[in-house]
Amino acid sequence: MNRLKSIRALYGVSQKELSELLSISTSVYSMKENGQRSFKKNEIDKIIHFFKKKDPTLTYEEIFGLGDENE
């Protein structure tokens, strides 16, 4: 599972906010965040850019990398 959900919660960002950023429905965003569908490259770029405004040190791996099996 990717860490996007954890990062999103850490910064108090809703699925609705990111779905609007990506111009997709909240339900489609939820499927992508939960691994049922894949993010497109341009969507990944937008998400990374969004979170780098909040924390410039965040990396792709920290946002989309695989987490612990216990997550």
C-alpha cells in the first residue's frame, strides 16, 4: 500500500481536496489511493508538487513508496 493516505492525513488534506486538484471524482480518487486503480504520471506530479509546498523535503518514495506490512 502506498503512503499517500498517511501523508494526506498528516497534513490534514481531504480526499475531496486532492480529487479537485486532479479534476477527478472523489470516488475515483479513493480507488486510486487504495490501489484499485493507478495514478497517471501527471496526477502523481501534481500530488508531489502539492505536498512539496507543505514540506519541500518530501520525496516521491515518502509519498508513494511502499509502507510497512502493518500499515
